[in-house]
Amino acid sequence: MNLTPLRNNVIVEKLEKELTTSSGIILKSSDEADKAKVVAIGPEVNDVEVGNVLLINWNKATKLMDNLYQINVNEVIGVFE
């Protein structure tokens, strides 16, 4: 599916939150992850780029399918560097 967001909307992929034990075992957390990777941006978006990892308030995002969500760029909390 090829989806292009309009105006100042961003399409993001939810990143799974993982916990690692002291012995190196990776555990999936049941807590909702707060990070998302940008997969597409609208033409009016200047603050983020495709591939950026964002801090997201999931209450402001709209689920599109599986791990893809739409959010207005004004609702993004921050960009990880």
C-alpha cells in the first residue's frame, strides 16, 4: 500500500519496547511504546524527516493498520537524535 499523507500529517511505524535482562534475554514489554519511526510526511511538514525516531503521545495518533499510525506533526513531542 502506498499512502501519502496530506498537509502537516505524518505516518509513523510504532517501535516495540524491549527490555533486556542482565543475562541478555530480550523481553517484550506490555507497556505501550512511546517511540515511532517516520515512514512518510505530508508536504507542509518541515520539522521531521522520513527515518526520524519520534516521541509520540499515542492518544493523539490514529491507527491505520497493524503498526502504522497517522499523527499531526503539531502533536509530536520530540525527535530523538
